[in-house]
Amino acid sequence: EPEVTQTPSHQVTQMGQEVILRCVPISNHLYFYWYRQILGQKVEFLVSFYNNEISEKSEIFDDQFSVERPDGSNFTLKIRSTKLEDSAMYFCASSEGHTDTQYFGPGTRLTVL
Amino acid sequence: GDSVTQMEGPVTLSEEAFLTINCTYTATGYPSLFWYVQYPGEGLQLLLKATKADDKGSNKGFEATYRKETTSFHLEKGSVQVSDSAVYFCALSANTGFQKLVFGTGTRLLVSP
């Protein structure tokens, strides 16, 4: 069964460093999403992406964040200058159509020291 | 804005016990409602969904009914198994725009033999 994959599973970085979280969505899906979950808090929507552009973003998704689909398979989330409060589990998801079920990856745990 | 509230965990049950995990929501319009499950080390998986009032979603012995009058979508299972131990997330999508999901905090279920 096709699945969404994410790498790395755990990323540790120093405050102020850039990180790139990688996702491989399901191959025939057209809509891509990033969510995050700070420990003990809700899973929060960050951004949705379709047709090579951001379709919606939350207030969390400020200028420090960017997303890219650099090739036909990867979908990346970049944080330019990490802060302590960026420590969270980051989930990638994809769907075939915008009203279809979103399939999630296993997440990347980001720890900012 | 839209929000989802679900009961705090962990919920600890013995095998074959009856399970209820409460979920209530606040939304404008007519959202779709979902339960996602996360098994250890895995991503969020869609467990069931309901798209309109009075719909019942069901899967793997779990069920939930969309109750518009009480704005609730409680998850139930008649007889839990050890393999049901996981974190359960209630979520909604507003059915407008690009279908971002709004999640509750998640409820951890622990089932002992």
C-alpha cells in the first residue's frame, strides 16, 4: 500500500540553524500539507500546497518557513533560523484531491537546543 | 475560529471493555468530522469519517455518529483489544477552501490483557 514517508525521523539542531524536513508524498497525489504538534498540544495546520504554490497557510507559517517541491517526488519544509519554540513533531500529508482523505507520514521530531 | 475538544488521556481499559472517547467541536457551517489513529512509531491514519449530520462512520469495530445538535462526534467501540492501544485524534475540516484539518489534542488509549 502506498504511504507517505518522511526523513529524518529525528533532527536535532542548534538555535539559529537552518533545517530542511523532507517528505515523499504518495505518487499520484496533488495536494500536500505540513502540520506540527508541539509536545502535549494540538496538531496544528501549517501550510497547504498545490500546483507548485502555497494554497493556504496559517499564522504560524511566517517568513522563517518555506516549502518547496524541488522535483517530482519530494516535498520539503525549510525553517531558516530555528527557535527553541520550533521544537515539535512535524507531519507531512498528501491527498489526491482537495476533498479527499489526507494520508500522513510518520513525522519528524525536531529538537532545537 | 474552528476548534475541536477531546477528552484528556490516558484512557486505561482492560481487554474487551467498552470504549468511549468524547469529542466536541466548534465550527461555522457544516464541517466534515474525522477520527485519526496513531500507532506507536507510525503516522496518523484515518480511522473513520462522517460528512453530514446523523451520518455514522465505522471501521474496525469503531464507530462515531455526527451529532449536530450536541456538536459531538464521540468514538465508541464495544470490545477493545490490546492492539487498539494508540493515540486517537478527533479532527474536522470546514469544507471550504483547501480542506485543512483542525485537530484535537489526542487521547492515548492503553488496553491491558
